Amino acid sequence: MRILLAEDDGLLGDGLQAGLRQQGFQVDWVRDGQAAERELRAMPQDQYAAAVLDLGLPLKDGLAVLADLRRSGIKLPVLVLTARDTVADRIRGLDLGADDYVLKPVDLFELGARLRALVRRANGQTQELLCAQNIALDPAARTVTRDGLPVTLSTREFDLLQVLMLSAGRVLSREQLEQQLYSWGQEVDSNAVEVHVHHLRRKLGAELIQTVRGVGYCLLRDAAR
């Protein structure tokens, strides 16, 4: 899952980026409020699964960024990360449209768990495990089973399967999948998505992922009839 991190503290931002990447997130990092707002407005709304937004950002305060995003209709899940620990600050952030609120210093594993929960809810998922047909994916443990038996996937195969399972029943284009799988500076081969889909079909069953010609790919909730 690809997320946007807005944090002006270089040491903290570097640690958050590294820690979240270790948990399987693709992280784009900006250091001021104007850059955060520009990035979220310029890119397709489904490029990012969520945003982590510090409130004490230079150039534009995090609360102002949040308020303007919500006024413009951007529904991206936003987790506010801040040292402002008064109840009034938390209430204001939530009222302006924050989906969750975490105080610094934050445990990286808790942050990862909260982000996964935000993304699940945003995609209408209530259970920790993502299930489709005979496949079960555990985002926290980063494991996949088929008929209860473990299946070994590469990092990119797992990430692609997770994106497709979160959007089960929806057709996603190759461009949409690339946007969610790769962060800034990562090279994307022209046929990377096709190759990963081929490998997933070989490991998990040919009928799991359908090709919609000229449009993209769709993971079926139930086996094809």
C-alpha cells in the first residue's frame, strides 16, 4: 500500500519512512504542508491508500491542509501524527476530518496497525484477514494461504494481491496498480504488472484474477462460473 507521509522533522521522518517500509508500505515523504496538499491534489485520489499528516508543518499548518482537503472532497483516510496533546487539539483535528489521531512519540508497529485499519475501513473491509474464494491474506503478518495452506509470494506479488483484494470486484487499470505499488524513485518495467499477475495466477489459481480487455484487472470475490 502506498501512503503519503508529511513530516518536517528529518530524523523522525526518516525513521517513520524506514519503519513503515519494513512493514510493507510504499512511502512518499514530503516536509511541508504546501507540498503535502499539492501532492494530494495533483495525483489521482486512488494513488494513495492513506496519508500520515503532522500538524506542525512549515508553510501550511497540518490542520489547514486537512480542512482544505476535506472541503475539496478528497476522502483519503488521514491519520494525524502530532505532539499537540491537548483534548481540544484532538477534538479539532477529528472534527476537521481526521480519521485517526496518534501522539508522538509513536510506536511504529502501532502506526502500521492503525494505517492498515484505516485502509480496511475505507475499502469496506471489517475483518483483519482479506478473503476471496479460497485465498486468505493477512496484511499484518504478510502471509497468504490457499485452501489453508501457505503460499510463498514475492514482496511485489503480495503487495499486488493485497491491492486487488482490497478492491475485490472492481476493475483496476495497470496505471492504477502501478501508482499503488511503487513510490517515488522506483523504476517500473513496462510489463511489471502483467508479470506479477501471471505469477499470482500460477500460484493461486488461474481464475482468481480476471483480465478485462482494454481496461485492466479484477479480482473476483467468488469463483468464476
